[in-house]
Amino acid sequence: MKTLESLYSLFLKHRIVSTDSRNLKKDAIFFALRGDNFDGNQYVLQAIENGAVAAVSDRTEYKDHPQVWVVDDTLSALQQLALMHRKAMPVRVIGITGSNGKTTTKELVAAVLSKKYKVLHTTGNLNNHIGVPLTLLQLKPDTELAVIEMGANHQGEIAALSRLAMPDFGLITNIGKAHLEGFGSFTGVINAKSELYAYLDDHGGKVFVNTDNALLERLSHKMNRFTYGQNNKAEVYGELVSDDPFLTLVWEYQSRQAMIHTQITGQYNFENIMAAVAVGNFFEVETSEIVEAIENYLPANHRSQLIETDRNQLLMDAYNANPTSMEAALMNFSKRCGRRSMLILGDMLELGNESEAEHANILKLVIDLGFRNVVLVGPEFEKVYAGNDWIHVNKVEELISRYKDEAPTGYEILIKGSRGIRLEKLLPFL
């Protein structure tokens, strides 16, 4: 009989799951998911022909096919299978969420913990209602710790992901003005992100808390927690020594102390590094191993990457943007850049009714910080762009056309914007 239990038994024999028939591995279980612009049910038979051991579909026309499990909701079946697997695996899970820095923090935490433990961590952007179950299904019997990133743009999503991942520990990097369109307001963001705290509080979990963050301090003050920060009341104390251009910091915990020379730029990353230091100390990773893991970490995917080209020095931070991260990037860049500085800023997306006001606030900050060479990309900035001597284009392709003929040279350039603006396309021309 084709039950979820029988599907799980089949999964345990092969341990391969796929939601993309184009990249199907032999003996995978194919889940025919639906999206706004696709329907995986169209590829069920093709997936089986290409070597899938089974397929999961919500179309009754496949109910008599020996290799197809027909369910009411394919996504729900994927999530239920993942939950079943999570419950069966003897693993401790650390859930990480936040408005900014969660991916960098997840990478750093995983790097540190991997020095001592067998660690599974979220790869790429698999941090949503599909990505989290796919990650959980990669758990193996010898996995000791899992670091699961949780993203959300609507109320209730972090709560749902927590019920799937069943974290024993949690870390919120920060709570800022991100996805206001989906959350409705900053209060909505606070409520949504703190759903991780609520789950852990209800299930006897522990949270790692940056005591420099007054909001997180307040939200967690009655919880079972382990603290870090520049506040000397924190259990793991840290101090920024230098940021020219990479961060150097010192930290101490009980009788342990060390200096770390990172390959990470941006003062806003100090708290992300300290989170990894704190988690490493809590799980008793050797001091030298904590230092080595963080010093060897190289930012990727256009997150705080310092790139030297033949023409310019680029601070590439265009994986994503919201008002909080944009302000932090501008403040950091203003402290470290010289006279030959330049900004290329793309729209901040998913801000809903707050978009015009938040873009205006960013331009006011740009003026207050004294930046003169400014390029704005996107229709949201156009609404509040007042002229000045700046450049504005609606699409990045317009800027590429301009730079093909006459690219800026000899500048320190901050490139910051939401992923949908595609500012990374500029890299070959700068």
C-alpha cells in the first residue's frame, strides 16, 4: 500500500529526493511541485523514464501507476516526509533566522562547528518552505549537528519551518526593515522573526543572543540563553580591533581568548562573526579551531565581497538589500572609503507602502554622508530621485551600455541593491 510510511521506507533505501526533473539523479524520488509558472506534474512520467525510483503527484490520473504516490498536496507530502526523517535522526538542530546576515552567520557557524562535529548546513538559498525540508532530508545517522537557515516574508512562516526542523537551539541575527510588503509593518517583522524564540521557549530550547541588540535582549530576557557581544555582561565578549579593510577582532570566554584576522569586510559583520565564536565556544570547539575556521572563511555570492579589478576596488554587497542593511552598508563604506568613492545603489524590493519613504530616507543618508558620485538603479529610486549631479537608470542594462563605452576607473565602489535588480551584471564592466 502506498502510504507516507512506505514512501519513507523507499527513501531510506536511496536517500535522494528531487524537485527538478532536469537534474534528476538515478533512484531519486521525484516530487511534482506546483509553482506560479510551472507544474511538476507534467514531468512525472519523464522523471520515471529518466531513472526516478518513484514520483509523488497530486494528480489522480497517476493513481494506478506502480511508481507514483498520489497525494492531496505534493508540497505537504514533502514536508511530512522531511519531518518524519527529522524525528528519526539523532541530531541536534540550530535554527538561524534574521533580517540581515543570516546566511553569512550560518556559513560561519557551520565552518566552526565542522572543526569538531559532523555537520549538515543549509546550502545556497534553500531556506524556505521547500528548501528546509530538502535540507532535512539530507540528514544522515552520523550527522551530529544541523545548521538550518530559515527565511520568511510572511507571518507564520518561521513558526511553520520551526515545526519542521524542530530546532534545539536558535539564533536571530537581527530584526530590521525587510519584506515590509509581506509582513505589513516593522512590528510584523518583529512578530514573525521572534516565532523562532517562541518555538524554542515552548520546547525547552536554548537561544544564542547578541546582547548589543536591545530588541533581541528584550525578546529573550526570560529565556534559556547563551550571550555574546561587546557588552562586558555577555558570556562571550568581543571587541573590534580594525576594519581596514578586513575585520580583526579579539574575544574572550572564561579563560579562553584569541584574536581573529578575518577576510571579511564591513563592521556590520562583526556581530555575525561573534555569533559563530559564541556557538563554537558553547559546543566546546578548540580556540585555535574557532580562529582557523573563521580566518579561512571567504565571503561569496556577492555578500560583502571585496573585489580588486583592473579599474577599481569594489565592495560587492548586492545579494540582497533592505533599509536596515542598506544603511549599515553606507555607514560602513563612508568610514573606510577615500575621496575617490562611488555608490551604485539598486532598489530595495518588497517594501510595500513604505517603499517610497524608505528610499527617500536612504537618499537623505547618502547626502548627509557626503557622497557625490552616486548611481541609482531602479524605478523605486526614480520616485524620490531629486536630480543632483547623480545618475539614475531604471534598469541595470542601461548602465552596462554606458559603461561599455566609458567605465569608471580608479574608484572605491560600493555596489548594493536587492537581488532582483541584478547589479552583479555590472562586474565585467567595472
